[in-house]
Amino acid sequence: MAQKESSFLNMVVTLTIVALVAATVLGFVHDLTKADIELAKKVAQEKAIKSVLPPFDSLGESWKTLPADGADSLEFFPAFDAEQKLVGVAVKTYTKNGFSGLITLMAGISADGNISGYEVLEHKETPGLGSKMDVWFKDESKPSQNIIGKNPVTSNLEVTKDGGEVDAITASTITSRAFLEAIKRAYNTYKEAADQQEATAKADSNKKGGQS
Amino acid sequence: MNQWTNFTKGFIKENPVFVLLLGMCPTLGVTSSAINGLGMGLATTFVLVMSNLVISLIKSQIPSKVRIPSFIVIIAAFVTVVELTMQAYLPSLFKSLGLFIPLIVVNCLVLGRAEAFASKNNLLSSLVDGVGMGLGFSFALTLLGAAREFFGAGKIFDIVVYPEDYGMLLFVLAPGAFIVLGYLIALINRMNKA
């Protein structure tokens, strides 16, 4: 077959056909994988919730709250034991101050207000440096960098460089700062929401008491 | 050309990384561990094979003035296919490679083979060339990743060889990529000359 001539018509037709075929193929692949991508994300999320909280029986309905210091809302997943008592809340939190932008975490807060675990969901930090955060802050053999079991009220969850008590990841102070910011944001937003709920519950009961 | 030499040339003699020095961006970027290198190599291999195949099939239908845009659209389509498939079925690998997958589109290796080989050779030769070059690329990336992971973190494929505290952090960072690549190129050149 001879090479097609580079006439205007030939070029336009060729590029149009190439683009059309490529778009069609991509449309099909997108449709094929859409459900599985959603599923993979859901499975990853459920796995993350399970790993950050103490053992629980069932998950309650999730809700979203806008934090005081951020533009996007956090998602809360309350977990209950067999007697419907609150075991803890998993919080999908984020920070935009990572070394390479957005970091999304799943943080677990147990019923007594301690950090029960965390899992890194998405990040673009430097491999081998910032990316170590997925294990760094839960190393039980190194209490100075472990945040599991600590309460953000009694412990100063900041890197030592900023006067806190958590050792930052070697050569990744920015990532560490951002990580702790996300954890604290999760805790503060949760506390605020919980306090508010308590206040409204109290107000309700007071009202009822007044009526009777 | 003999198909066997066509296939094996990608490993040492015309290794895309060590000899042709193509596709340096992902080479230096993702090879902080052996598994990342391997994953990136195999994803690139798939794109390379498929684009070589399609381009050698339709090469006579594409006017030469618009061949580069056409090649890029074809390559980009296959890259997106890889990205979506990986996201759906290999979420953990996608998590560590995610950022670099779309960059396969601009990997000079893929476009280079399309332009220099697939657009001039028949279907079978292009297919063999794609597989050979792709595997050579995977081999180079895995080697580079393994060396950096070994010196930097004391591990190979996540298997601990010695405690991480003794590792040289430099090798995990960008300069380590250049240093290791330089030594490997020197080694391969020595082998090729011998």
C-alpha cells in the first residue's frame, strides 16, 4: 500500500478517524471498569475503617461536616458494638499542605477520645521519604513517633521542631506537619460536632423537663 | 532481520535505558523500589506492544505530516486503558504508581519506537520489537529500583536484607537515581564493548 498523501483533506479525515476510534475505545473501557473502580475504592475505604478502629460490630450512618479551618468537608463513620454502644468514629480527613499537595487519611478516634489508628488513603509524597508516613506514626517500638493511643487534648501533636512531642519523619518535616494537621483537624471537627450534639441533646431534655 | 536478534536487542545491545537513553523521566522518577520499577516497566511494555501493533497496521493510511499527532492519540488511548484497568483491578499498585502512569504518554521510548520502528516495519517485527524493548525497559527499571532500594532502604522487593537505619538515604532520593544509572550505564557499555 502506498503512503497516503499529506493533502489537507487526508490529514483532517485521518485525525478525525483516529480521534473518534480512540474516544470510542476509551468510552467502552470506562464503562467496563467504572463499577470495579468504585468497588475497589469502597473496599479500600471499608478496610481502612476496620483497621483504624477497635473491633466493632456494625457501622452507623456516615455524615459529613465542614471543618472550621478547611474548604472541604470531612466524612465521619461511627462504629457500634453489639449493644449499639459507640466504639469509635473513623474520620476521612485531609490536608492540602503535604509536600506535594493533597493527602487523604482515615483516622480512627475511639470512644474515649484517643487516636486508635490511621491509614493513608491517597498521597503524592516523595517515595521513600514522605511516603513512610503510612507506618512511621504507628511504630509501637518508638514511642516518640507513635501517635496511636494518644489523646490530642493531653498530648501536643506537633513535630518536635515546632515544640510538639512527635518525631517527624527523617527528611520529611513538611509531610509530617501536614499529616499531624490532618489528624488534628479530624479530631477537632469530631469534638466540635460531638459537643454540639450533646448540647442539643441537653437542650432537648431540658425543654422536655420544663414541659412536664 | 532475524526475529530473535530483533527480540533480544532490547535487553543489552540496544537497551532503551542503558544504551538508547530513552524515557529518562519515569526511569529516574519511579525506581525508588524494585516493585515500582517492575510495575512501571510492565505497564510501559503493554502500551509499547499495543501501540507498535496498531501503528504498524495503519502506517500506510496516515499522511506523514500528521503522523506524530496520530501516534500520540493512539498511545494516549492505550495509556488511559492501562490506567483505568489498573485502578479497577490492581488498586494497590495504582496507589504507588498512580502519578506516573499518565506520563507514559510522553515517554520518548514509546513514541520513539513508534516513529523509528513500527512506522517502517511489518506487523510481526513491530510486535517483537515492542515486546523486546518493553521487557528490556522493565529489566532496566527493576535493576535500577532494586539497586536503589538495596542501598537506600536495605531491602529488595520489600524483603529486608539489612536494617533500614544503615541505608544511605541518598539512594532513595533523586541524586541516587542519577548515580546508580551512571554506574549501570558504564557497566553495560563495558559489557557491550567486550
